[in-house]
Amino acid sequence: EIATERPMMRKHILDTLKMWVNEYRIDGFRFDLMGLMDRETILAIDRELHAIDESILLYGEPWGGWGATITFGKGDQKGTGVSVFNDNLRDAIRGSVFDEKIKGFALGSRAKERRIMRGIVGSIEYSNDIKDFADDPAETINYVSAHDNQTLWDKNSAAMPDAPRDLLLSAQKLSNAIVILSQGIPFLHGGVDFARTKYGNENSYNAGVEINKMDYSRKAEFIDLFTYYKDIIALRKNHPAFRMTSSEQIRSNLTFLDAPRNIVAFIINGKSAGDSWEEILVIFNGNLEPAEITLPDESWNLASDGVRVSEASLERLSGKVTLEPISTYVFFK
């Protein structure tokens, strides 16, 4: 731990960062254990680096080591140009990172809907009961897996050791579909699109190449998973409705629908959000069995059923539809 609040240490940090920006054109910095840094230093980093290049990405972990005093936690980033990892959404989707048996929404765990909703709106104060730690969607880094802890594939396999492979693949898709289609900054762990495994190792810093390598032969084995990730990422990139830039815009244009248990559904006013689609309906089914839901209003174009993604419309649906277990559906008008 470093005393970042001391003047010369603060100067050393700022001088080092500005050197990386000015001499090497580095355009983003991630701060490990950022929760141990003092807020004044972080504000100085924000101010001085963004004076050089306002597009520089600054983000970090809003926590510290075991037993450490947190001086910059979730919520302390409000009103700054700094983003923090959203472990609230992570745990709601995948379950505990400290107990591999505790499951999240994407493996059928109940009563996670409200926590998923908070992540969908970028952790802003959306309503009296849907609110979290952010003032602005750019302040949250939405994710379900990173270099720490088990990979998503390993976590899901450990949480449900008897689950069929198809269910694990569905969970691998639903987990990051929530991340990608939520407001805020999405973060994907390298290799998650081909079910990266570290063979159960949850702290692989000293495990060597065989555990930590990116095994690209898995891309061929999991090509359908890879294609789904590629296409759902493209969907987000092509539609600004999934990338709204202010809390006011989110509150005005995103509306949650009443839905059966373990289903989260919302509509985005695409036209108002500057999108080519007039309305967008997204449904996340966190049930381990098929579920029925009635689509609002008239018929909708189906862009994704959790397996396929097509912006040209897979088919038109209306009325009552059956959702596959552990799945994501995207509709548009």
C-alpha cells in the first residue's frame, strides 16, 4: 500500500502518468486496488490527464486488500471522469466469487431481478428502488469475469457440475449479453467468447503458461459461442440506444415491464435515444425452464433469440411467446 496522499508520492504518480500519455500516447489506465488511493489524488489524475486528452479512459477497482481501509469506494467516483468496476452487477449475474457454489441470475438463482435492473440502467438513481452508486453511466464498468477469480466457464461449471453442456453455453451467453446490453461501459475477459478455462484455478498469477494461456483451439470447438458474442457486440455498437450518455437520457427512454419471476424485461425508446430502431424490447430469462411472456403492443421484429442475432429480423412475433431457458431476446420496431 502506498500513501498516495503524501505530496511527493502524488507528484510522482501524476508525473509518471503524464509521461506515459505525452511520450507514448497511452489513452487508458486501470488502477489496481484503487480503493486504497485518496480521492484528492484521483481527482488530480482526472483533472490533469483529461486536460491533455479528454478521451482518456480512467478506471479501477474500488476495493483494497483484506482488512484494508477503503478511501475510494463505489460512490466516491460520482461526478468525476473516473469509472469503477461494478461487482454488484457481477455478483448478481454469476453469483459469489468467494464461493463457487453460490449461483447468480444466469444460472437460475431467484430474487436477483432488482439487482439486474440496477445494472441495466448503469447503476444510476433511476427510481426510488432502482438505484446504486453512480451519477452517470460512464462511471460503471459492467463485467462478470476478469483475470481475478475463476473464469466464467469455470465458475459456472463448478456451480452446476452436473449441468449439461448446452446449459453452460446458455449461461455463458446470457451473462455477458446482460453486460453488453446494459448502460455503462462493458468489460469482457479475454477468451470468454470461446469459454476460456483455467481448469478451476481462481488465482493463477503463479500458475504458468499452461493454465494462463489463451487456447485458441477452443475457438473452433466453441465457434457458435464465439459467433454469438461477435454479433451481440456488433448489435451494441450499431445501436446508440444501448450506449446512452446521461442519467437523464436513461430515465427518459428506458422503461421496465412487469414480468414473471426471474425475468427482466425493458423497452427503450430508440427514436428518442437517436437510434435507427424506433423501439427496442429486451428480455432476459433467468429461469432454468422455458417461460412464457406476453409481448406488449403490436408485433415485433425478433433480432436475437439467445442463439442467433440478426438486425434484419429473424421473424415477426406478437402476443404470447415462449422463452427458452437461460436466454436473451431482443426485439425491435
